[in-house]
Amino acid sequence: MGGYSQLGLVRTAMRRKTEETFPELLDAVREAIELLIDATEVLVNSGARGEHRSPEGASRSAVWRFLSTLPSSATWCLEASVSGDSYIAKALLRLCLEEAVKLAYYGEQPAAALRQVMSGKTADETEIDEMIRALAPAREKEYMRLWGHLSNLYVHANLNLPPELIYEAESGEPQIGGGPRFDPQLFQPIAEQLLAFIVTALFAAARRFPELSGDSKWAEKVHNLVDQSERLAPTGNAG
């Protein structure tokens, strides 16, 4: 049988193909994740978190919270997409989108952050569409379409299948399968959008924590990443 072992071998082969096809894009996303991790280390060393029961303190705590979890979410999203599990990667991409948006929103809206902290509720009082509208009115339709697309198809097990679960067998007949497949048209937009979310989060963190911009090595790396990401033009979407 060896089904589980065989699946691991297939993922390894998919990873090799992806690494060979998109080396520069992968380097950029991995560097972006490293910068998120480095940011938390800079802030720990500076003792910058502060008291959360004030608007400014609550805002800093909110940014810190998402800055701490986004690296793991982004890492697993990238790992799934590199290995050809685009269906799983898109479910994780939705989580990354929400974490990046909330990091930026609460970083720019201290009063909203304080209300959320003081409410003691796990659910946000401000809906994600309101956050997106406040942060990026010029790109509201684009981001809402992406968020809706990811929410509808990749958070629930729907009967109407997304393209990641349908493929053609050698016979030409459509097949259903959730196993890994190498498909550049699926991988590239996921990686590009993930990179864009992380860059958004890095800038938002730097605005709320001047200590980050004050770290010359970190700031220089972010500047280089932005130049690289603009050259790679991560403007596509994951749909």
C-alpha cells in the first residue's frame, strides 16, 4: 500500500519543481517571514510592548499580537503552496489576510483597539470589510473580492468544488483529488499575495513601533524587500 509514504514523495517532487520554477519569489516570501520574526525580537529587546489599557497601549498590544502569530500562519501557507497543496494554502491565505488587515487596522485605530481589548470579546466588534474599507479605500473592491473568494471556498467544505480539487486524468476525464499538484498558475498568485500581505504588516508595525525603524539593519532589509517585491509585481490575486 504505502499511500501515506507515497504522498510524502509526491509532495517532495512538487516542492522541487516549485523551487526550480520560482526561486526569486520564494526567496522574497521567506525573507519577508524572517523580517516578521526579526521584528518581534527587536521589540522584545527594546521592551516596547507597554500597557494595553490606554488607546496607544492597546494599539501596540494588538500589533504585537498579530506580529507574533502571522509568521506561523504565513510559513504554513507557503509550505502548503510550495508542496502543491493549493487548496490548503488558500485556506491559510485567508488567515494571513485577516491577520495582516487587523494588524494594520488596530495599529492605525488606537480607540478601536482599546474598545476591543476592554470588551473582553474574542470576536472583533469591527467587521473585516469595515477594516479593509478604512485601510485601503482605493483597493476595497479588490481586497473584498479576494476575502470573499477565500472565505466562500476555502474555509468550508463546499459541494461546488474549486479548481484546485479538479484535474484531468490521462484519459481526459475530469477527476477529483485533494493531493498535491504542481501548477504555476495556482502557486504564483498565492505567493505574490502572501508577500503583499506581509509587506503591509511590516509597514504597519513600523508605524506603530518607531523602535523598528530605529533598528538600521531591520529597516534596510525591509527597504530591500520592498524593492524586490515591487520588481516581482505582487499585484495578482489568489483567485
